[in-house]
Amino acid sequence: MERKKLSIVCFSGDFDKALAAFTLATGAAAVNWEVKMFFTFWGLNVLKKKTGRAWIGSGVLAKVFNFLMGGKRNLPLSRLNFGGASPALMTGMMKKNNVATLDELIVAAKELGIDFVACEMAMHILGIKKDDLDDHVQNVVGVATFLDASKDGHIIFI
Amino acid sequence: MERKKLSIVCFSGDFDKALAAFTLATGAAAVNWEVKMFFTFWGLNVLKKKTGRAWIGSGVLAKVFNFLMGGKRNLPLSRLNFGGASPALMTGMMKKNNVATLDELIVAAKELGIDFVACEMAMHILGIKKDDLDDHVQNVVGVATFLDASKDGHIIFI
Amino acid sequence: MERKKLSIVCFSGDFDKALAAFTLATGAAAVNWEVKMFFTFWGLNVLKKKTGRAWIGSGVLAKVFNFLMGGKRNLPLSRLNFGGASPALMTGMMKKNNVATLDELIVAAKELGIDFVACEMAMHILGIKKDDLDDHVQNVVGVATFLDASKDGHIIFI
């Protein structure tokens, strides 16, 4: 039987939604689905090498946006963020309950061979370069390429 | 012909998105699709038996999060919430226009035989027990189990 | 080979998510997929003929909601909106990088023959009439009709 396929458009830069994306991705990979994650817009923040705020990008506006968005350490909770305290509290609750944290899920996703691709258009707009992103990002592609590679599987937008 | 299948990941705890999830679910069931709703994270608030704020959960943090999130009566509108007044106003507009309200949609979903399942991991993190949720919740499952049961249908993330 | 199909539920009225919806839609149409966009709730704001704030709708509440939501010119960025300044800044960044703007994507979607349909229920609730929306909107349909027309393709919720 052919392997099931799952492609996730990781649009959100919220901590809880990134958690959902990686939980679905690694869950699918664990039952042998072929999984692809397409990071675009705010979702790119999850993969920035600089995990804190940094002046990435070309052009003043891009630099400001990237600085304000920050990296993996700055992902807000989509509600009850409490000025950024909640993701740390949430991570504490996850550790206490032996649930994999976001960092652990990202590592697991890589080890399970999940494909990370980045959105060409979003990177252009935000002035982010492939080199600014996690080395596991294999390709920077357009949306048509991504859709074509995903056409025989499930596509989820988060 | 085989019945079409729809699985909805009900991640959001926003009033308007819960409305969208139940509208899609009951609409699909009405045309004889087999529908499954997987409640996770904020989405669990929609199904809590305590429809207002309550100190659910084990551990101080879980209790605080659950209290602040509240239940079905506390779902905020994702925009223009006006301190919680909007969902009631919106419900009034729905009644006036003979559109099913969220409460009515939930009842309809149950009557149409839509499967409610709850996310094991989210319940662990938030310290919510099966007993805290609507009795229509048949199973508490992991994401891999949910995906496997959904593999031959549509999967939507809300 | 049969054409692939993509149906997008355009629920969000956020500038960045509208951008994502139209980018996916036009990207899919560009590689010859059959694409349908179903506009509901906040998503209807993207298609209002009045692109600014206007007292659309029947009933005081509907008028107030429609006024506050506004039209295409009032779509907020889902984060870092800065009181509405960000969508214009973002559009500037897109032009600078030769990326199609939201307006250009909407025109392209129409030229590529993408089907625009509007959600009957949301229009009832918000008191919006077909005449208030872009003339490219071919039909106002219920969710069951939409799902039935989308059953053999991908369905994405944005």
C-alpha cells in the first residue's frame, strides 16, 4: 500500500500553533506517513537560526519586522500570552507531564525525516535568506511547486 | 459509492471558529458524510461540562489556565470581541435571522452522529480529564490514532 | 489525467491570511488546478465592493459590525498591525520585491477563472447582500453545497 502523505502549510508564528503543526507532523511520520512542512510568513520565525530578536533582512522595514517578530524564543501564545510569559509556563507544564516540548518536537521531526521547505515569496517580502534558517531546510520553493509535490496527499493549513 | 469523510481538528477556542467548525461538520453530516471532530488545546473549552470559568485541572498552572480560558460561555470572538459582549450579540443576530446558534449546532452534531474525540496530549498538558468533558466525547486519543482514522477523508484544521 | 481540485474556505479577514489564501489559490490555478474560494464570515470583507468602512447590512448590530470590520482597505495584519499601518507597509515591501500585492492577486484570481462563492449563512447573519460583494462572486451557497462541490479535491481552511 502506498504511504499516506501529509503536507502542512506552517503559516502561523504562534507558539501553540507551531506546537500543533509539529505534533501533527511527527504523529503522522510516526505512523509512516510521508510528511512535508512548508514554512511561510510568520511560520518562518520558528526556523530562524537566531532564536531571539535579530536585525535580519534587507531594507529597514524588513529588519524592523524581523526584529519585532523575533525567532523561536519569541513565539507568542495565540491567547493569554501574558507578555510572553505563557510559552515558558506552557513548556513547564509539558515537561511536568512528560509531553514533548516544541524544541524536542522539532528535533524529532528532523530525525523522522520530515521535509522542511521554505516559501520563496515570504522570504522575498521579509528579506530572509536560506542561510538565516535552520540547516534542515532543504529547499526554498514557490507555492505552485509545493502544491504539486503535495497533490496526492492531505494538505493542512495552520 | 463510499461515504465521504471529514475530520476536523478543532484547535481554536474562538467563538466564531467554533461556529465555523460545527457548521462545516453538521453541513457535511447533512449530506451523509462521515464526520469526526478532534478537539485539542483551546478547542477543548467548547466541550467542557462547566460552561463558565472553573478551577479544572491538576496543578496550579493548569488550574489558572483553565479558569482563564473558561468554557463554552467564555469563548471570545477572534476580533471585535468587546470584552466578551460580541458572542452574545452575534448569537442574537443569528436567532433574529433564524440561523442555528452554537448551542443548537452542538446538539445537531450529536444527533447527526458526529464523532467527538479529544486530544490526549492537550488533556495531559492542561490537566483536563475525560469526565470534565461533554459525555458525547467517545474517546481520548493520540494524534497518530486520529490521523490513521482520518486517512481516507478530508482533514481540516480550524 | 483529471485536474486536481482545491477548495479554500476563506474565513479570515486578516490581511496576511487573505494574502495566503490568494497566493495558494492563484498558485494552484497556475499549475492548472480547478480552484474554488468560499468566502465566509470575516472573509467576506475582502470582497465587499465598498473597500472602506460602510454602514452595510440590515439591522443596527449588523451595520455596526460591518462598519467596524470595514472592507479590503481595513484588513488588519494578524500580528504587529500597528493600528492598521502594517498592511500598507507590507504592501510597500511586496512592491519593492516585485511580489504581487493583494489587489493584484485578486485580479489574477479572477483572470485565472477561479470560482468565488459566498457563504449564505454568514451573509444572513451579517446582513450582507450579494450586491454588496464583488461581481465576480458567482453564487451564494450553503456549506453543504460547497462541500459537495469540493468532495473530490483538497479542502483548506484559512
